[in-house]
Amino acid sequence: MKYVSKLFTAAVCSMGLMACQTQPSATQDPVDYVNPYIGNISHLLVPTYPTVHLPNSIMRVYPERENFTGNVISGLPLIVTSHRGSSAFNLSPYQGDLEKAANVISYGYDNEVIKPYFYSVDLDDEDISVQYAPSHQSGIYQLGFAQKGEPVYLLFNTRNGELTTDGKTISGFQNLENNTKIYIYMETDKAPTEVTQRPVARERQSCYALAYPQGTDKLNVRYGVSFISVDQAKKNLQREITHYDVQKTAAEGRDLWNATLGKINVKGGTLDEKTIFYTSLYRTYERMICISEDGQYYSAYDNQVHQDEGTPFYVDDWIWDTYRATHPLRLIVETQKESDMVNSFIRMAYQLTPHWMPTFPEVTGDSRRMNSNHGVATVLDAYNKGMRSFDLAQAYEVCKAGITEKTLAPWSGKPAGVLDKFFKDHGYFPSLAPGETETVPEVHSFERRQPVAVTLGTVFDEWCLGNIAKNLGNKEDADYFLNHSLNYRTIYNEKTGFFHPKDSFGVFVEPFDYRYPTGLGARDAYDENNGWEYRWDVQHNVADLIKMMGGKEKFVNELERMFSEPLGKSRFDFYATYPDHSGNVGQFSMGNEPACHIPYLYNYAGQPWRTQKRVRNLLKQWFRNDLMGVPGDEDGGGMTAFVVFSMMGFYPVTPGLPMYVIGSPTFQDLSIKLENGKTFQLKCLNYDPENKYIQSAKLNGKEWTKSWFSHDDLMNGGTLELVMGKHPNKAWGAADADLPPSFTME
């Protein structure tokens, strides 16, 4: 009964709004801190979803509603196939007159509890209780029916597919995009007395009603899913869930989550801080998902079933934001998984025609969304941090092709065209001139050209390409791409100190306001953020950016000015045009991923104390243990990886450089269990929650004055000791020799 008591405690405290959430418990395990409700009401755009799943697994579910304020839920979910998607199938329990029931029932609900490994809710209008637990490729529901005089039914629905029955079980598929199907096989612990097909509202929809006798007070439903076949879905179920005990499956899931989250152990800090930390860490495990099933997988990249040959296949990623911190975090705590994911990217590229590195590799294929081609950053970062489990030459071939053969125009998978030729020749992606009409077919009608965002993102990608070529001994390509990676200079306006859109005649677009660029989401110049945000988007060469802006003092002053500069118009007007630019501190936007490295840039100018102050303040201002505790679209780990790193006390400003810039740890003591058997520790001496400033440091017992440390320092199992204080030591990390490294041509 030990598990039941822990599950009950988790249920009582799961919302993070109860009295117990303010009182620490000596028996809490890492998963007990996770509050999936954090961020379930969005500030402007998309909320987080309280996802129930095992780490990086196919099986993901959450209640079908718009957000936490939803008054009803639409049936019970069975499998969410993509991040932020809806359930592919639906299960609606019912008791009463079947003629009065819709195929998918909208339920009033109460007493909901969600943990990573467990879901329960009362469908109070219908007097039905629900418990659920997932495995990797299967799941189990326990349904309780209070009205014992009524007949009981299960309504099983697919929105776009076919279902069949043998009178005891239900199986079938739902069509997704790009000829991809998700298959299901479902059975119950009691044999139905009748299974009937119900009328449906539209073609390609299918629904069956399973009838059970009056007096049925409990039904257990278990099912398997597959991207390969119904038979494989059945095998997945039989491999994972051989019983009808929902609590047994939940207990197994809880143990796995504890082992996973427990790879990072923190001491000190408040209960809310631990909740925010472990919830953020849990968010980074929602994607990518492993879709290997008994050593084989279906790939939407060539619509074939493949043998995985011992390397599991992963999909569902939005690399535009996850390359920044999610992938670097996995390189530390999930090294083998990250290896499998990088190998998956390369496999996808060779399964695609043409062989281009993916950018948004989803379950249904590469959707080519956003801008730039940052898969190359995951390759370089992995290789430069010691990974040798993939073929670098193959990776380089598909990365280079994706950047040089595919158009750079956002949200497009078309071949390179006239704008790409211009970029190659002139070093920047051209803006439309004032009054010019778009005629280039590669340009998306809504997403526009995003010329500054494309230029800055692509020169970073070219820096990555150049470094891979250098590792391969390809001097010609290395010199070419590394030189091209300096082309952020082509759109730098020396008079204003901003990156400024420039037309094909080489003329800066005027008039121009960096706060209010034209196009929804600033897409005529940037992407989702304004010019203040993109002013700092030179991740690979911060030292050069400092020189261009007039030196370290001017650089710091301009950073400070960004955090002080008002929006300049009402929030109603501002957010109507720039809804992604949320979580504002002045012109800074904590609610969008291109901002995540900015607070750490003070270190490069010799004032790391300002980073320590800024990071702590941003965490306090925008990441909280409540329903609106995430300032923007979280994107399945893209933003919460920033929280994990920042609360640990360091951040990977430049994926591809094997080092971390030091911030200000939230906790007194941190230990990371590494897959090589070693442990990295970060200890804060003179710890107090208010002591955010580093006074001095030691790395492995030796005095450490640098405001950064290397990946090897971490992976070798080092110990970083920081002496903290309430007021800054402005001399620590200030010397030129102590600044974090940037790009060099050497």
C-alpha cells in the first residue's frame, strides 16, 4: 500500500495550488514535484498541455479541451500523435439510453488529477470515474459506473479512418498526413454483450458502441498503438501490459519517471522552485518520441517500414527552438538518446528525396516550418562534445544540401531560387523595397521573407557547416562557410547599432522602427520578434558583435537599454501585431526562444554579475508554479530547457562550442548523474536564496575566475564551487582572459 499512499499524496498536491504545496515533504521523489498544470492558461497564444506519458515515448495523452479553463472535455483521449495535436482516437464511456448519446461525448468534469504517469477525473454529469496510466506504446483505462441500474456502453471513435470488430475487440486505424496511419488494438476485461456500428456524420469516420450488462460497475480497457499495423499494435500491448491493473502500470511509470528526473538531483531552494525545475525537466521529455517497435519503424520520410538495426528511430521535433537548449541538455543527461536522435535526423534525410536535413521532423514527415536549417547545429554540437556514434561525413552531406540546395525562404521546402542566389552572392537575404510587390514563388504568402532572421540564422548555420568541414579536413568548404558566417556584418547598420533589412540594391529600408517592424509578427524583416530581439542574434561570434557595437561598455549599456525601453504603445496594439513577443521586460521578450541566450551576454563584456542578476530576476518574474507560469509558447521543451539550465546555473549560449556560460544557480547543491558513470557537482557556499552573486569560484579545487567552463569539465565529473553573496563582486570574471570564447578563423 506504499504506492497507493504516494499516489494519493500526488493527487492531493498535483495542482500546485493546495496548502500542501507550500510545505516540503521529506519523502518527496523528483516526480512528486512535477506539476503538469503549470502554464495551462496561456498569456497570449498556446498553453502548455498536461501531458501524461513516459519519457520520449509514443503514448501521449491529455484532456481534450482548449486549455485549463475548458468547461467540458471531449471524450477520453487514446493517442496524441504530435506535439500540441489532438487525440487520434476517442473513447466515450456512457450509461443510459444509447439513442441519446453522441459518438463523442462532451463531459462536465471534476476532481481531476494529472501526474506524468497517471490521470484521473470524475465525469460528474454521467457519474463515471476515470483512471488512466500509459506505457510506452500502450495504455490502460479503469472506468467506474455509479448508476448500477443503467446499461453501460463504450463508444469508440476515429475521426478519419476505419474500425473493425470481432465482437470482442476493436481495432483499426486513423489517417494522419502524408500517407501516415496510426493503428490501434483495444480490448476490455469483460466481454461485451453486443458490438454495433453507429451512424457517422461524415465519410472516413467510424464509430462502434460496445454494450455491457446492467449492473456493470467497473470496466478496464487496455490498448496498444502502432505506426506499422494493427498486428503490431496488438504485439505492443501484449509486450507491455499483460494485466488490467491501472495502478500497476502507473507505479511502473512513476518508477521510470523518478529514475529519469533523478539524474539531476537538487538540494536547497523552495518547494516552488523545485516544482518549477522538475516540471521544466519533465517538459523536455515530451519530444522527441521513439517510434521503434520491436526493432522496426514506419518512416513517413519515405513511407516505408525499416529495421532500426539496433538504433531506435525518433521523430517529432521543432529544431528551430530545440537546438538552442533542449538538444544540448540531452547531450548531458541523455547522451545515448541524443545519439539516437542525431542518427535519426541523418536517416530521415537519406530517406527523403532530395536528401536534405530536416528542420521540423514530425511523425508525418518534415513540415519545413520556421526559418533556417538548425539541424546542422545539433550535429556540430554533438560532435564537438565528443559524440562519435554517427557518420559525420554523411551528416555534413545532408546538412550542406539542406542549406545550399533548398530555398532559405521560410516555411518552404522548394529548391533554391533567385533569392538564394542573391544570398550566396551578396551575403544577405534581401528585403522587399518600400512599395515593392512580392513576385518570388518560394516566398510564403503569410510568412513573408523574414530577411534579417533568415540572414542571421543562416550565417550561424554556415558557421556550423564550416566547423564540420574543418573536422572532416575539407579546407575549401571550411574556409568558404566560415568566411560566409561573418555576413551578419552585411546587414548591420552602424548608425543605429541594429541589424536592419536591406533591399536588393543594398539600401537599408527606410523609414524603419526597430520596435514596430511591418508585417504580422514582424515578418517583413524579422520573425515573431522585433529588431531589439534580433539585435543580439550572433550566437557564434559575440566578441565581434561587441566590437561592432563600440566595445564592452557600449554593449552593456545597450543591453540595459533594451530591458528599460518601453513598448511605446498600448499592450493591446503591440500584441495585436506581435503576439509571440510576450513576457516583456522593456523590449526584451522572455516568451520566445531567440531571447534565451541574451541574459548571458553580459559575461562576454566582462560583467557577469549583471547576468547573475538578470537571470534570477527573469526566472522569478516569468516562470512560476501556477497556471500562467510560462510566458510564451513552450514548444515541448524549447523554452523550459532554458529554465532547467538557468536554475542549474549555466547555459549553452553557442551550440557547437563545447562550453557553458555561468549564470546564478537557484539551488544550494546540484549533482548530475552522467551516463559515463561520473557525476558533475555544482555547490553554492554561503548559500541563501537572496545570495545571487558569485564572489569567487573553484573548479576541482583550483581557483576559477572564468565566467564559463568546458563540456569536458562537466563530463569528466568535475566539481564547481561558487561562493555566493548578496552583493556583486564586479571583479570576478571581468578580465579579458576570463571571457567566454567566441568564433575565430584560426
